[in-house]
Amino acid sequence: MAAGLRYSLRALGGTLGAQWERERRETLFLMAPVLLSALPHLAQLPWWAGAGFLVLFLWRLGLVLSGRWLPRASVRWVAAIACTAAVYAHYQTLLGREPGVALLVLFLGLKLMEMRARRDLFVVIFLCFFLLLTAFFHSQSMATAAWVGLALYGLVAAMVTMQYRRHEAPIGRRLRGVGVMLAQAAPIAAVIFVLFPRLGGPLWGLPADAQRARTGLSESMAPGNIAQLSESDEIAFRVLFDGPVPPTAQLYWRGPVFGSFDGRTWRPLVQAGAPPPRVEPLDAAGAAIRYTVTQEPTGRNWLFALEMPVRIEAGDETPAQLRPDLQLVARDASGGRTRHALVSYTRFRAGLNETPQSLRSWLALPAGFNPRTRALADRWRGEPLDDRQQVERALRLFHDQPFRYTHEPPPLGRDAVDDFLFDTRAGFCEHYAGAFVVLMRALGVPARVVTGYQGGERNPVDGYWLVRQADAHAWAEVWLADAGWVRVDPTAAVAPQRIERGLRLGADRYAGDLSEAARPLLQRLRFNLDAIGNAWNQWVLSYDRGRQQHLLSRIGIAAGDWQRLAALLAAVLAVLLGAVALLTLHPRRPRDPVERAWLAFCDRLAACGLARRKHETASAYLGRIGRALEPAQLAEARRIVAAYERLRYATADPDRQAVRHLRKSVQAFKP
């Protein structure tokens, strides 16, 4: 085994000539990029699929290092059937992205076990190319793109290695050549990315993958849901304001609205056919807040907007509407990152046109739940207080009584609101919002729960505001006859610092053990990395059909004018290909350092009228011009010619020190 390992490592960059030796060398070169191509998927696949690929990979690597024979065809067939059955048993299907990628990774490992000819090696390379494409199913970040680029570099290097026979270039020169080829292809790829017609949706969009679970707010709210998000530092969306930014206490990003309560869980209230309430801005003319939201994928049709949105100005082909509960929703679920420009007012009146029939649904409570809360409401209703005074009284209850704001509240029983209001008095924002709405409805005041995000963090590098999952929040809305729907945040009565400063748990949690001097450095690093990632999102990942059509319209190509677009694409590609051809096909000076030194020596003599004839050898050339040189010059020229002939013809691998000495001798020669 040790001898086989030494022989195999020598075969990686040597000049071995036997057919078997060349195939071993090519196989060894291919194994590293194969592993690079599969690694991004191993964390996303079931553990047994990743382990199966690694077993096959290490098995094949051991065979090539030891020089043993590949397994029989019957063994490979049994393994293929077993892999297919395992994927079907796990996913209950062989269709879709996840089972498809799992099959591809396992079959790549199986293909390694039958690589016998160069044709098999090319099949493996093409499988790896396709596998690299599927890596973007899981993530489209810059880190993923960089990893794919590294694997692509290795695959192209393996293809170049397969073109050599007995004599091959050194590994360093080989890798530099691959880099040059990829650099030449980069402008062509960029032009195709910008000008090739964009499709309305991804090619891989299958129904089974449409509702994949994603981090973020849920379609329902129960005690503890939002508290779990407070531990997540992931970005929910980014916001770029066109003008002044409202104070943090006014940054309420409206999301799902819940009005149906079963005693434990809040869910959306369906109001089929109901028109949205009228929104009346109260700010002076020109005080509208204009901003652009870049929202991360949620798998749902929610569009988060600063409360209260009045108009959506532009988006990435994302038709949106305001629902009867004043939630902004898109027509289709968000399977990818979306951008939309909005106009909002932080001072507004909404819902003055509500009717008793439309408000009835916002008063419903389940029977048989929370008797103590109902009894408290009955006592309050016996006093001569209007709805606004009842709201203020409930807020004083939260402020004056020993309520605590905590991320780890104690568990609640069947009558969750009773347990919270009268026993535990400790909870997160959803506890306070849900209990407040139940109390208001028991008092006869229409109310509902609103979830979304509150606050944000400005990135000073690019000016974007970062709203993270840790900023998830829940608050309440009550309907008052003279004001319409009014936002009431009972959490502010218990923990006002949560609203004034926002919930910043992500960076502070990770920097808790760092010194005071290191914290600013860590924060700057986070901001710079996020700005780079945001630029990647804005300029690359968000380049969809809408932005492409906007770009083409600026150069005079209308939407749908595919003839002119095809002509433009063909013309630009022709220019680029011509430029690459001019750079690569013109005659070049040899790259051999010995030959370059010799040609430099000949150029120095040619400048004095002693040019070398094409048919002359080095010795014949020196014999012809020797009489024209001074004795010292002739002696130095003879040493240079002798060194050149020794390095050029006597050794297969010239000594670097001798080559360096020859180059210095040529530079010092003055005819």
C-alpha cells in the first residue's frame, strides 16, 4: 500500500508514459474536484446519503492508490438499486429537488466505481458540473458561488490534465493556464447573464418544493413562537430609505394579522370579499416615507411594510394588494428574494369606514376559556369608562402589576390568558399582545393581533437598515370610533426599552465574551460582510426579468423585442470572441525560460547587426559572428552558448539555479 501511494503521488505530476499510469494520474487529479463538487450538498442531505457518498469516494480513492481492481458489475448494480430504494423510502418519491439531488450525489459516487476509460472520466466531470448547478438550490450566497468557482477550477484543470500524454507541463503552469482560460470566459459569461432573456420563474420550480419550511414568522401565533425567533440573527429583510428615517420607536414593520382565536392559537381571520379599510395620512404634505424593501425568501406571499403602507410604487413583478386587515400581500408566494418600493405614513387613521357588521368578527372569543379574564372584564364594564379609557386602564394593569418581559416564560395551561394575567405574569411580546386582545374583546372593544418586526439596525457601510429575525414582534390593534384602528403595544408598558432601542440579541450575544476593544472591530467586520452580501443580492441575485427589461429599455430595446435583443447579444458576443481570439491566437514568445534567455541573447546581437539566421544552430551562429566580437565578448558569448546547449538539450528538467544564472549572464552581456 505504501509503495502504491508513493507511486501514485509521483504519477500526479510526472512524465510517466504507460497507459495505465496515465489513467491513474488522471483519476487522482479528478478526485479532489469531485469531492469539492459534492461537499456543499452533504450538509443538506440525510446523514445516510452523505455517509454513503463518502464511503464510495474513499473506497475508490483507496483502489486507485493501491492499484487494485474495481468491483464487479454485479456489486455496482446491487449498490445502485439499494441507493434508489433508500432515496424512495426516505422521500416517498424520486421527483423533486431534494430526492433528485440525493440520487445525483449517490450516483456520482457509484460512477467513480466504474471509471475505466477516459470516457468515464468525462462523464464524471459532466455529472459534477450539473451537481455544482444544484448547489444553488440550497444557497445563492457569495460563499456558495466562491466554492462553486473553486470546484469549477479543479474540474477544468482535470480536463486539461487529460489532454496530456507522455510529456506534460508542470502543475503550476497547468493551473495558471486554467486561470487564464476562465478569465477569458468571464466577460462572455457576464454578457450572457445580462442580456440572455430571463425567465419568469426558476426552471426547477416543482410543486413539491413550493412550501419548503423557512425561518421566519408563522401562519399562526401561539405562546413561544416569536420567542424562538429572538435567538436568530438571520436577516428578514433590508430597507433603504429615500429620506429621513423615523425613530426606532416608530419602526413597526407590519406582517400577518390574526383575528381568529381558539383559546390557545391565533390564526388569520378570513373576510372573503370585504374591501380594505380606508387609510388617511395625518402627516403634512410631502411627509410621506419612501423606502425600498429587499425581502429574503419566506415561501409565503407576505410583504413586510412600515406601518402604515398606502402605496406600492414598484417591485420585481410583484403585484400586491392591501387586504381587509391592512396586511400587504403579493399575488404569489415568495419563493425567492423580492424588492418593492413603498410609501408609508407613520401617522395615520385607518378604518373609520368600518361598520358594525365588519367589526363583529373582531369581537369573537371561544366559549369556555379564560373565565377569570372574562370576570375581570365584566367588572370593568360596570364602570362608566369609554373604549379609550378601557385601553388605558389595561395598559396601566401591565405597567403597575409585577409583569416581567422574558424570553423563557413558564408554561401555561388550558386557560393560557388567565394563567398569564393572574399567575405567571412573565412572557414575551406574543403573551402580552394576545392577552391584551382577549381582554379588549371581553370588554366589547374590537381588537386583533398584528405580527411583524419592530426596530432595525443601520449598516453604516451601505446605508441599509437590517431587520433580523431577532426583531420579530407582536402588538395589538383596537378599533375606536373617533380614530379607527389604533396600534397599541402592551409590551411597551412592561419593557419600553424593547421598543425604544429595538431587540439586539444577535451581535451582542456573540460579542459578550469579547473585550471592549474587540467589540467595535467585530461590529465593523459584520457590517462590511453584510454590505458585500447585500451588494451581491442587489446586483446579481435580484437581476430578474423586470430589471433586465428596465435595463434594455434604457438602450432602446422594448420588452418583447426578441429580434433586436438577439442581434445585440450576437454582436456583443462576436466582439468579445474576436477580442479573445486576438489575445490568444497571435504568435507569442516561448514561455520556456531557457528559450526566452537565448532569444534575448540573440536580440542583443541582432541590434548590433549580427542577427541569427533561422537555420543556424547556437554553435554555428557563434562560429559565424565570432570574428566580429571582442575577445572578452567572445569568451562571454561562448559561456552563454555552452550553458544554453547544456540546459536545452542535456537535461530533461533544467536546474532553476542554472537557468537563473543564464538569464543574469544574458542581461550582463553587452556586445
